[in-house]
Amino acid sequence: MSEITTSLAILTTFLALIAFLGLYGYRIGRKTVEDYFAASRAMGTFVTLFTYFATLCSAFTFLGCAGWGYSRGLGWYGPIGVGTALLSINFYVFGYRVWLLGKKFGYVSPPELIKDRFGKELQIIYAVVMVIFVLPYLAVQAMGAGYVLEELSQGVIPYIAGAGLITLFMMVLILGGMRSVAWTDTFMGIMMLGCLAIAFGLVVKNVGGLPSVVSRLAAESPEHLSRPGVGEFFSPGVWFGFLLLWVVADPLMPHLWMRMYIPKNVDVIKRMMILFPLVCLVVFFFPVWIGAMGYTVIPGLKGPAVDRILPLLMVKFAPAWLVAIILSGSLAALISTADSQVLALSSILTRDLYLPFINKKATSQHQVTMARIIMIILCVFGFIIALKPVSTLVTITASAFTGIGVLYPATIAALYWKRATKWGAVSSILTGEVVAVLLIYGVLPKGFSLGSLPILPSLIVATATLIIVSYLTSPPPEKRIAKFFDLFDSVFKNS
């Protein structure tokens, strides 16, 4: 059996196993909106932890983080490893209250919750912002699939065919809804973690050990070992900007927000706060170091090509069967994120746009059918965007996260500040998004970033606007406020 045949056989086995888990979830799932989008709110700690972790870790983690370890250096570990671990504070600040509201009022999409706090205008704005900024991130997963399959097949499967193949596979996988996605994510999360560890050990062995590679980096590119990194990219402001970006944007990504609806009880969330940061600190260590070590082996990669460093190293150092297993782990990373993104966006388009504005009488089963149709359309859009990569995976991801992160002030105000008004939230999001887009596309001078990333000035503007406009406009109706805060007061009083 040739090396390519062996690789493709292992890949086929991996995809078949994932498909089996997904189709089994489809078979036993109840055809209700709550089961389809929130797995009947019955997930325990293990599945909730790994579906959240696997959904968070994408092609960006496996390929993009290695790419920036290669091009930016080990200084990248602080912003990505520590910053993502700090996300755990949102399980308490954000997740617990979202879980309470979802369980009480049956929310399955993020904008549904916002509508009950601020009104339909905010429901539409949240839905539009989430769709606009998650679609490019969805394309990142198709890009990653194209890179991996091209290297795995030694060019037999070209980039476009690889991206298209995984897109078709996802269309089948997501038909079972959140239950199928959560189960497959758990399997893929464990597989991804194991494959990253194996890949790290393989590269360490072939470069002569960590002391050897550190010595080589110190001689060839000492910037790879510094905190500022190559080109002194990670200034204190940029370092802080990335920490801020992950902390405020990650929990608001719709596919991660929806996972706060699925735990069966509050103990699951408490355990998540402890376990999740430990997993993150371990997981992101591997790709960043793999990328930095790769610089000493395959120098000269530029632009989007740096995202190929992990597959290139695997092909160089490992036998075909092991390459196939490790790169299947990277496919697990991107599939586990893409299926969740598509499910989340379909819930938004179905529940927040189709149901209230197009077909108010749609039955639960009709909504599920419509969601599946929308999922297929979203997969096609993601593939189209991926046809011509315009930047690195990390750059695209950071831009998408910035747009989502602007929602943070209005979201926290919805959960904590009774005086926050609809028009305060509207103006907060619109002004913050304008600043973010102008900075991302270079319309505003770099100085407006305050020496950090676009997320920092965007959040400052969004927060200030929220406060000022809320005090200048009439307070929200007491009945609307009571719906949220009476629930919080009663729960916290009895806890």
C-alpha cells in the first residue's frame, strides 16, 4: 500500500467515525427546537468542557498558532495561552447568568436573550453583527482543511478540493444538531489534544531536544525567544490587546455563547471554571513551540504560507500513517469549530430573523427543517470566502473577534446594569463597530489604536457611548427589567 493510500485510508476511517457519532445523535435526537439547538439542556461536565474546548480550538489553534510561533516567536504563548485561560472568568461573570436565563425562558440563540432585555432592534443588530463577523471565521476552517488535505495527500487533493470536501462533510455532520455536535466535539477535542502532544514530541526529537533548538534560535533569531517577539511585535500594548480580545470576544462568539445554555446544572459551570484554564495552558503550549522549532528547520515561509508549518514538519519527520493521524487531529480541531459555528448561525437566522419577521407561525419541526437548509447555505458561503485566502489564519481570526468583542459592553450591561437603555446599547454597538472597522481596514491612523489592537479603542468608545446615551434616554420599562433581575435576585438570595 502506498504512503498516500495509507494516509487517505486513515483519514477516511476518522471521518467515518465522526459521521457515525453525528448520525447517531441525529437518530436519537428529538425534533424540537430546544433539543436541536441546546441538547435539551442536559449535558454533564465532561461533555460540556470538551465541546466548549473543542469548539474554541479551531484551525486557528492547530495551524494559525503554529504559524505565529514560526513568524512571531515564543512571545505569542502569553497572549494566546494565558489570554484564553483567563476566559474562564466569564463562566461566572457571563455564563452563569446566561445559563439561568436560558433555563428559565427557553432561549436557544444569543439575540433571543438580548431581545427580552432591550427589544427587537437589538435582536436584529446582534444577529447581523454575529453573522457578518463569524462568516470569515467559518472560512478559516475551510482554509485550514484545504492546507491539511493538500499536505496529507502530497498534492493529490489540491487546496480547493480539500476545502470543498470538508465543507460537504460538515453538511452531513451538523444535521443532528447540538447533541451530535457536542458528542463529536468531545471525541475530536480529546483527539486534538493527543495529536498536538504527539506532534510536539516528534518535532522535539527530530531537532535534537529543546535545549538544542533554543541554542539554534539564540544564534539564528534571538527575537524568537524574546517577549516582544520577532520585529518587537508584542509590545506591552499589543500583548494586552490580545488578552483583552480573547477575554471579551470568545464568550460572545455565538457558538460558545450557546454552550452556556446546555449544562444540566450550575455545578457543571463551577467545574468548568477550574478545568478550562488548565486545558488551555497545556494546549496552546504545543503549537506555539512547534512553530518556533519549525523556523530552525524550514526557514523562509512568508504570509499565509506560515500556517502550513505544522503539516510541513509532520510530512518531513513522520511516517505516512503517523502524519495522517496527527493531521486528522488538526481536521478534528477545525471541524469541531466549523460545525458549531454553522449551528449557531443557523439558530440566529432561524430564531431571530426567519421566525419573527418571515414566518411567525412556524412549528418547532419546521424551524428545525429551516435551520438545516440555512446550514447548507452557510457552509457554501464559508467555502466561497475560503477560495482565495487574503491573510493568515490569526489575522482573519483577530478581525472577526474584534467585531464580536464590541458587543461586550452592551451584553454585560444587559445582565448587570438596570439603567442601561435600548438606545444606549444600540449606539454603543454602532459606534464601537465603526471604530473597529475603520481601524481594521486602516482608514484611521495607527495612533488611534493607542499602541494596542483595534479592540481597545473600540471598547472604550462602545462603553462610553453606552453610559452617556443610557443616562440621556428614558429608563427601560420596569416590567422588562423585572423579568431578568427578579430572577437573579431570587436565585442569589437563596444560594
